[in-house]
Amino acid sequence: MGDEFHIDNIEEFNCDILPVEISDVSKIIKEMISIKNTGRSISGKKKKSYDINDKIKLNNISSNIASKIRKYHLESYDIIDDAINCLQEQEFSIREDLYDYYWDVYIDILIEYDIDNEDVERVKETSNKIYSALLKKIKSELFNGKKSDIPTNKVVTYIGAITAYVFYKCKFLIPIENVSC
């Protein structure tokens, strides 16, 4: 038992774990135990009848941007959907408001590039520029010149994930036809 110590003899206790991380981990563990105890199973989120790759291909998105969209879609779709569902409990119209915001920014970008939103070929030709400009404009509108407690790298990730979610839902660029978006 050479590993024993008396707590009063420790001069400085260093703990590199942030209380927020402990709280988040605690919530996850509690949810796991709750699932185990109730015997309920987790079902996957209801997704569209098309794949994200179909949407990427239809819009002629380059492989670089497509890689980002796929990554955010695979890693964050459920998180974004859950966050929107939680926000809808406080504000019913939040999902439609989010989609409207993206549509407005998208149309502003089309106006800047002098592209008609019904000109499918022209939208396809410039889809990479449009998608990149959309990300840049949203980040600028939300955070440029403003103090935020969200680290910059997370801002980029969160905006990318939300944008991939809204893109998949067919709220900007060319929608998948014959599918209810």
C-alpha cells in the first residue's frame, strides 16, 4: 500500500479537466444509464430518401467542398437536428426561421454574382463559389467585430455543420426534384 497519501499533505492539487467537460460527460453518462434502465433503444434520425452524395452530385460541388459537407453531415447531422428540436420547444418557428435565414443569404449571394435563382446551369457552374461565399457571409454576419465566448475553430465547425444540414434539407442551391425537401 505504498500508494496511500493523506489529502491534507497535498500542497497544490492540479486538475486539468474543466467543470463544463465534467458536466457534459455526466449528462451523457446519466442518459446512458437511463437508456439501460428503461430498456429503450435509440433509433436513427429520420433522413431524406436521398443521400448527401446525391445532393452534392446534383449541385456539381467540387471534391474539396464535398469532403467537408460529407464530414459535417456524417458527424453532426443528428446533433444539429437535436439542437433544432430542442430550440423548437421554446420557439416553434425556429426551424423555418433558420431555413429562411439561409435562403435570404443565398439569394443575396446570387444577386452579388448576378445569377438568377432559376438558372440551374449557372448555379451549378458557380455552386462552389456560392457555397463558400455563403459560409463566409454567415460567419461575418454572426461574429465579425463581435465578442464571442465560442472559440474561433468551433465557430467554423458549427457554421459548417449547420450549413451542411440546411444544404441536405434542400434549402439552398439546387433541390432534389420529386422528393419532398
